[in-house]
Amino acid sequence: MKAIGNYIIISEIKEEIQKTEGGLLLAENHREDIRYRTADVESVGVRVEGIVEGDKIYYDHCWSQH
């Protein structure tokens, strides 16, 4: 797949299980308090500036659920 225009294509980086300060182990689906996720940029459209393929970015996961 190739991005066009001002779009980018990303693939989410799955995070490992996290430990809270109290010692609880949280899987990613229980971590709704963390708004931003990490992803690798797979493809970049011709109008996008400042991002290249292979970059790691943070994105708002609230947008990815629509």
C-alpha cells in the first residue's frame, strides 16, 4: 500500500505489558489512560513534509477508533 497526497500509512507498535507503581500488570487494552500510541511510518504521501518512511511517531489513539 502506498500513501497519496497529504496522508501517511502507519503500523502500530505493540507495547509490552506494563507494570504500575503498585505492582499491577496492565495489558495494552487496559491502558486507556495513555492517550498517545507509538507507530512506525510505512509510507508517506508526496505533500507530507518533515516525516519520512521508517520514522517512529506518536499518534492520538482516539482518532484511530472512528
